[in-house]
Amino acid sequence: MSWDVLLLHLPDDITSAQDIPDDYAPRPLGRLHEVLATVSRAEPEADLSDPTWGDLTGPTWSIELNIGSEDPVDSIMLHIRGSGDDVLASVFRLADAFGCKVLDCPSGDLITPEGPSGWHAFQEFRGRVVGGG
């Protein structure tokens, strides 16, 4: 089980997935080789040996980066597992590197470094499921 967030370009007035027009096509994050270079600059510890499916590991968490094989790359899905708020720093470092927004897929809301995210709710839910509470 993972907490999934999507990195993509969205207009400034979008605050949730519900606000995205049906015909909206995001501006690409870049060509595949540029995206890989940007990820490497933002998170030098990222393992991009498989350029379509990267991996980033922190002390108590991991992020799988679903980059895909499309060129150009429109978005990156982050599958986040583990615990610890420091994972959010990596999420927003990647978003900043691409100049894009972060969509919390379970809630459908955009998240920012200053605001709440679904990360805490995901950890609480995961704890109830794993711990049986």
C-alpha cells in the first residue's frame, strides 16, 4: 500500500482534481533525458538505473518514481511508503525542480509545503490496517 501523489503542471487557479477541465492537457515536464537529469539534480540519491521507474530511499521511507517511457514526460507518479515527515521535503524538492504542483491522489487536493497533506491520514490509515485497530 502506498500514498500516491502526482507531479504535473497545472494552472495557478487549480486547487483540486475537480477543478481540472476535462480537456486539459498539462504542459510536459520535459523530454525523458531532461526529466531524468532534473530528478538527479534535485535528489542525487535517486536510483534511476531503470529510467522508467526510479527509486528514492530515506531513513524510514521510500518513493517509487513512476516516470514512464513516454517522451516527453507529462507527469511523474510518486508511490510513497513508510513513515516520517522528511519524505515531504523530497516530494516538494522534486516538484520545485520541475516548477509543478503536487496532487494528492487519494484526496484529489493539491498540497503545498505550507499546508496539510494526506500523508498523515495515510499513515494513520495504514497503522489501523496493519495494526488491526
